[in-house]
Amino acid sequence: MDTRHLEAFRAVYENGSMSAAAAVLNKSQPAISNLIARLEDEIGLKLFHRAHGRLEPTPEAATFFATITRTLDAMERTLAVSRNLKGLSSATLLIASPPGLATYVLPPIIAEVLRDHRGATARFITRSSYAVRDLGAIGAFDVGFAELPIDIHVASLELFEVRCMCVMRPDHPLANEAKVGPRQLESSPFVTLFPEHITHIAAAEAFFDANVHWNVIAEVEFFGTACALVQQLGAVTLVDPATARFFAGTGLKAVPFEPMVPYRFGMFRPSIRPPSRIAVDFMERFRRFMAPDRTPFR
């Protein structure tokens, strides 16, 4: 499959018309139309239909877009790395992680490293765990973080597990409980991550085992989005403790959930990228941060 077809599809999907996509890609409108037609022929699917004077993506196009975005991101990172290999050195720290860790956990550790390594620079990539794993396969960073499973060949892999917390507004009837579980939350509006996520699976099992109704009203990709919806809707959610701690600062309450729902992730080094001194230092600082006797993450 020609990457030009994928780039044209992404541009049309994101901009809503052939002409807008042509302007973004610096191509003619007929050229874009031809690329989309060839792509539709190749995959055997109709990707757009015209409605109300504009192009509308089909349901199949939405699924296809999610898949090819990861592919194109990985390819773009490969090109960027190849262009900048000459400039990379032991004084450059490249980190990739999902949004939760990137927002609530890693910045102070990276700041520590930069303060202690004068003249060093950091590049911090924030992507979904799927995308981080894809980028790790091509060695696009020094240290990566991703939710399990991490099913690519890596030079090193360290696993971490933390206990998820039930987050709710302070006016929720259960906000002052010592702990909550499926029976107390029966039929309560619940925001969860997507069904394939480890926390969704564990929560579903807990409600099933308790033989009570799990009233899922929304499914989202990231913990932060779940907490933002809880603020708006008065629902509840299960998130990792770092996200729970951050949103406690905005007024939400975090209550332990029983049975335990674990959030598991890994820190890894790509196998095709030799470790730099600054990356090794960063990893050691993260290990100390995660030590049970001192970390605020747990």
C-alpha cells in the first residue's frame, strides 16, 4: 500500500474536503481524488460519501483512520530519527509514554535529570501505549513506557503495578467512604476506558463476580478524560493513582476500590538503540521514585 494514498486519506479525513487536503499536501485536487479512488479500489471499501455539500467519512473510514494514523506516526518518527542521527548524543534524552505518566508522573523526574546534566536536552513524546510500542520497534526513543502487553523485542523491560482508585465528585453519596466496591456502586453511572483496556476488563470481572449491574455510560481512551467526564456528569471512574492525585487538586475525591484493580505498565529500552548515560540515569531515578517506601504514586 502506497504511503501517498494513506497521507491523502488522512488529509481528507482531517480537513473534510478534497480541496482542503490538496492545499495541506501541496497537490492538485484531481491528484487527491485519484489517490483516494485508488485507495478505495485497493482495500475494497467506500471511505467517503457526499452529504450536505461536504465529504463525510463512512464508519469504516473512522476505523481505518485510527489504524493508519499509528502507521504514519511510526513512519514519520523513523524519518525524523534518520535525519537527526548525527545530532543525537549521550546528552539527548528521548522519552515516550502515554498521557497519564507524561502529564502527572514523569515531568519532575525529567526536570531533575536536566538540572543535573548541564547542557543536556530532552525530547518527550506523548502517545498511546499502542503508538509507543510501535515507535519502540523502530528505536525512536531511549526509554519508553507502555501499558501491558509489551510484545516487541526490547533490550530491557521492568514491570510496575499500582492500585487503581475510584474517583468521584465530593457531593457523591460514597465520597467519604473508607472503600467502595461493586455492590455500593450497583447501577451508578460509570465512566470506563475502552473494553480492551486492562482496567476495563478487571472492573467488568469485579461487577460480574458480585452479580450486580455495571452501568457504563461512557468509554474513553485516557484516564484524564474519564476524570473530566466525572466532574461534568457526577459519575464515577477507576483510574491510576497518579491521575487520581492530580484530579484531587481539582476537587474530586479518590476512594480505594475493592477488589483491587491493578494498573500495570512497563519501562523499557528498545533493542536497536544503545543506552546513553543520561537514559540510564533517568531510569534509575524512576526506579527510586517507584520504590514502595517513598513514592507518592502508590
